[in-house]
Amino acid sequence: MSKSVMSMPKFRPDQFVRFIGGEGRVKACHQNSGNWSYMVEMEMGPEPEMGRVGQETTIVLAESDLNALESRFWVGLS
């Protein structure tokens, strides 16, 4: 018989994080096989000449891929 230890997530929803390729805001997290994964909404840059196809881009990253940003104010998000 083995014991299962639930770890707490390192990042919380609405926390701003940095990763290779950009920065974003944690939308949600879930644990899978003892590892935490995070849905991160990337910051939108300036609108391109041809306009936008959709809303913000959300990606899924492992906890080890993220670093916390100390403080951040993201204009335009509710």
C-alpha cells in the first residue's frame, strides 16, 4: 500500500507568470499524475494591420515551465 501526498499548486488563478516565449495570466490549474498543469492566457500585443482572428491565446504549461512575475497590472482584462 502506498501513501499519496497532494501537493499544492505553486501558482494561483489570476497570477501573472513568465515563460519561454512570453508572459501571461493563470486562468486555471489542475493536477495530473502528481504534476500541476496551468492554463495561461497570453498577453495580446498591438493589433496587427489585418485585424484579429480571435480572442486571447490560452496555452497549457507545466509548473516547471513558469516563473512568477512580482507585480503586474494588465490593462483591459476584466
